[in-house]
Amino acid sequence: MSTMKIQGGHRLNGEISICGAKNSTVGLIPAAILSDTPVEFDSVPDILDVHNLMLILQSMNVSSEFADGIFKINPTNIKEGRLPSEAIKRLRASYYFMGALLGKFHRAVVSFPGGDNIGPRPIDQHIKAFKALGAVVTEQGDTIDIDATKTGLKGGKITFEMVSVGATINAILAATKADGTTIIENVAKEPEIVDIVSFLNSMGAKITGAGTDVIEIVGVEKLAATKPHVVIPDRIEAGTYLSLAAAIGDGILIKNVIPEHLEPFTEKFKEIGIELEINSNSIYVPKSGKFTGTDIITDPFPGFATDWQQPITPLLLMATSESTITDTIYPKRKKHIKQLEKMGANISVNDSNQIVIAPTPQIRGAVVSAGEIRSGASLLIAGLMAEGETTIMDSDHILRGYDNVIKKLSKLNAQVKLTQD
């Protein structure tokens, strides 16, 4: 694991460009194995999760190349087999290979996925979808065997009991080449899902309804890529840099954004009194004055994303009044709290399981641990705000989700260094 050292208290300025969305990319790469031709993606973030996905592809005899945001995959020589458990357990999004392999070979044998420990994230809705398409699912130890080789995949009706981004994507991947029509109800509507569907449709899939409550899929036999797919900008990365810019910036321009995807976040800025200059594909954050606290409740899109709640927390320490955050998606997503307390933050959890953020005039540098991706982002912003030096242990978590983060921060005049343990 790596360690990040931050010299805090320096005002930042300049401009930053947002990369392609992590939460799209980790679904697009598994989706690419459904193609009968080579695939190319543009604007892929240079993050550890992408490199781990490349190891999984390699285990299936799928070649891939990645440089300067261009990711090339050739799945034409793919071989069926059990995926390497070590790589699978490094990131939760590896579970998208379940749906992709099921669609490709009508069978997938994988280990239970790993990733950030932010509370229970069961895959029962994924399994429900696979069974609805005719697969037999067997669990033994930490292995899942999903098998539809005897009957093939048949279109069916899937109604999720809860909105799940992961289950929605896996159901789409499995049903894209199934025989007949599949109707999926109570689906997630995140922009990343729309992006993945756009990619599949560009190859000949017949999927409608992405971004609404119901998705319909008419199965096809072949998929073929005809042009590079450009990954949509990362709204979570953009929100993280918006928080950073408002907290410690003297004027920062954030480029390559889709403002509509950021509305739940930017509306909170407007509510508390932070001014933004929003353009068609960029947002300028001037130096912030005084602003008030707020109450945030996370929700599936188009609500306030759970991945935003930790990066916005350090900014709210600067408010003139108390703030609360209620995470309805992952209520246990609180790894950053004890770490921020080490830095002198006046932050706690009340009897209603809300995060309570009280005004804290100044935080100080400390040795803290990232814990997971968004917790690490929270501590990174706090370290830039703090007086003195902050050391973030286990900062590989940050590198899993944030493209070229040291280079981007350095361009803003941040004093940040990364060392390998």
C-alpha cells in the first residue's frame, strides 16, 4: 500500500479536467467481452481498479492495452474458466463479469466479490435476475456457479425488490444476448447505466428505457464494435473537486463535466450559499465566503449520491452552522469520522445514526488511514485544509478511484507526495 503526505494550508488555484467515470468504466470493461470484435474506449481513468480488471481479462486470454486514456480490448480469443479469486476480491465491481460471462458462455464461476468495506452489499438481487433468465445458481464456500448451459438464457420478467445499480447492470449484461425479450422493473437510473447501455446499443444491442424505471431488452445473437466509445465524465470525481475548490481554492475551473449529472450536488452549494459559475461543460468555483450548514440525505439517482457524502464532509466543517448527513444507501459508510476526529474535527454520530458536523474553525494535520475510496477522498481534502502535515496511510484506496490525483493536485499548487510502503 502507498502513503500520501500533504502539506496543508496552501491556497489552491488553476484548472482541472475530469476523467471518464470510474463507475461506468468498471461496468464497460466486463461488458466488452460480450463483443464479437475488438473494442476501444476513450477517456478511461488511470486508476488501480482498471489495472485490476486488466489482470482479470488476462486470465481469460483477453488481451488489453491501456495508455493515455485509450483502452483497447480484444475478446475474440476469450476462454471460459474460473476467474482468479485474488483479483476478484480486490474490487467489488468485478461482479459484473458474472453477467457478462453468463451472457457470453451461459455460465460463470466466480468468487464472491471484494472491494470497499462500507457495510452489507448483498448480491441477492443479482442472483434473482440470473434465475429469472433460466440460470441455476449454486453457492459453495466463497464460489458462485451460475449455469444456463442446458437450457440457454431465456428472456423473462425481473422485478427488483430494491433499486440496485450493480444488479441492474448485471441483469442487462446477462439479458443482452438472451433468447427473447426481458423486462426489468424497479431499475437504477444512474447516468453510468445509461452510458453502458449506450455502448451496448452502439454494438447492435436492442435495449430501451435506460434512465427510467423500466428497461426492455430484446436479445441479439451478435455484438460488434464499430467505433470507440467515449466514457462519460465522472460526476463523483467532479463533486470531490468541487468540494476541494470551495474549501481551499482561490478560483478553480473544473472542466469536462455534465452539469445535469451534478445537479443534486450543485443545488446543495446553492442552498448553503456557495456561488458557482456553471457553463455547458465546466464549472468555475470562485473563492468562497461564509456559508451555512445543511442537511443531506443520500438517495439513488437523481438524488444526492452516497459517494458524495464523504467528500463534502470536510467542506461542511467550515460552515457557520451545524450540518447533518443521513446515508440511506450505506448507513455504515462512516470510516472517515474517527479519522477526521484525529484532525480536530467536531464530528460525531447521533442516536438517529446521522453524521453531525459542527463548525470547526481549524483542523490540524495528523496520521490517518484512508479505509476506502471516498473516505480517502474526504481525508485528502481535509489534509489540504489542515494546518501542518497530514499522512494518509493505505492511500491505494484513493488511487483506486481517482485518476492521476497527485498530478492533478500538483497543477493546483497543492503540496502532495506519494510514497510506496
